Amino acid sequence: MRVLVTGGAGFIGRQVVRHLLERGDDVSVVDLKPKADEGVHHVQGDLRDQAVTKKALAAGTDAVVHLAALTRVLDSISDPDGVFKTNMLASHYLLERCRELGVPSFVFASTNAVVGDVGRRVIIEDMPLKPLTPYGATKAAVEMLMSAYSAVYDLKTVALRFTNVYGRGMQVKDSVIARLMRAALAGGGIEIYGDGTQVRDYVYVTDVVNAIELGIALPASDVLVIGSGESVSMVDLHQITCEVTGVAIGKAHIPGKPGEMPAVIVDNSRAKGAGWFPEYDIRSGIEATWKDFLASQPSV
């Protein structure tokens, strides 16, 4: 199979690329970053430029895995125009190129932020789209565009609504688990918004890779919530990380930020019904992530 992975030099993308190479696929990558993996055709460039899209997405491609995006919620609030152009316009160019070439499959990294703040209700695929931030709005807009291309042009589109992705290879990430890992290594601390009782679902990166593989293989268009199905509070996440690392990680409570939801609790039964099952719970995932951070430290 010939697969294009956008954002293929990023945290999730590199692991998707390695998995596809291991199973024998012909893999191309387009990313702002330089080439990260051997054995791939790499195009370095910005997908907001249609010439880059045309160069990266060639005739004969069987599937596009679209991971490239601006993902920081707070950055999207300060720069809504930038997040629109990167997330929405680039996605439109890719879908249009798929239509022109007859690419049969398009898998998109979406987010449960498309449904907005639903309190402590369990998030399912059929909830109305009511994003709270420009980031969530761009992801919801791409999902709507995918629906149209699926209906009118017979392009199979799969939106995978990821929760918080973490795991091996996240050393340069700025997400909460990466900050906890770095604090444990350095003997420092982290900041916690509010009282820390807000809950989130965390899904391990190899489980996400397996979900993407499923998305490529699905016979028809779909939307799937991809999360562990286990939500934990920030306070509990901090405690679990302290126990796993054996480090008393410091913490300071600060005021919450706009766009932050009190809870993300998801039902992943639809994805399970399609054949996907997460292998990691939060403790085993934190253990694996900590081992990876320790292994990445320079030897003395």
C-alpha cells in the first residue's frame, strides 16, 4: 500500500511511519521538519502552499493519514487566523488533491474538543459539534468537509477523535505528561490549573497508531472516539506519576485558562466494535513513558 503521512516527522507521525514501514508499505511524508526516517519519500514544506500538496500527494497513493496541524489550544486563541490556515485550508487542499487523483482513503486526526464542554457527560460520536476554541472549530470544520467529500466524491473518510495522546518519543512535547516526566528527571515541579479535579482521558501513542491502521482498513467512512476509556484527574495523574517515578514531584496551583473543559470522559465502544482495543491503562502507560524518558538520558 502507498500511504502519505502528513506531519510524519512529529510525535505521532514518526511512530505511524515506522509502523507502516514495518508492515511493508510504501510511505511518503510531508512535514515542516527535515527528514526524520530512512526509507521514506520526504517532502519538506508547508501544506498551506498548494504546490507542496501536489508534490507530496502523488498519483497512485492509496491512503492519506493527515496528522499535520497546529494543536495548542491556547495558541489558537491568540492566533485564530493562523490555526485556520494551517488546520482548515491545508486540509481542504489535501481533500481536493485526493478528489483530483482518486485517492480512495483519507484518515484524519481529529479531537473530542469538537463537541465542546459537555460537563461530565460521556462523549460519544453522535453529540452535536459545539467547539469552544478556534482549534476545536477547525477540527470540526474539517470533519464537515470530509463528510461532504465522502458523500459527493465517494472518498472514504475516517475522523479519529483522539483524547490526550502520550507515550514513548514525547520528550520534546509540552503536554502535561511530558512536563511531569521532565520534572521528575530534574527534581522540579509543575503547574496545575485550578484545584486539579478536572479529569481527562489519556491514550497511549501505540494505541493511537493501531487506531490509524484500523482507519486505513475500514471499508466505509466513519467517526470514531479514540481514548482509553479511563479518565483521571490532574491530582491523580500527578500522584500516579510520583509513584511510578519514585520522585515527589512539586506542584503549584494556578488559575485556569479559557477553553479548558472540566472533564473529558469518553465512550470508546464504537471503536471497539470496529476492532480496536487499547492495550495501555494510565499506570502501565506512565510506566512505559518513564522508561522511555530514562532511556533517552545521556549516559554519564
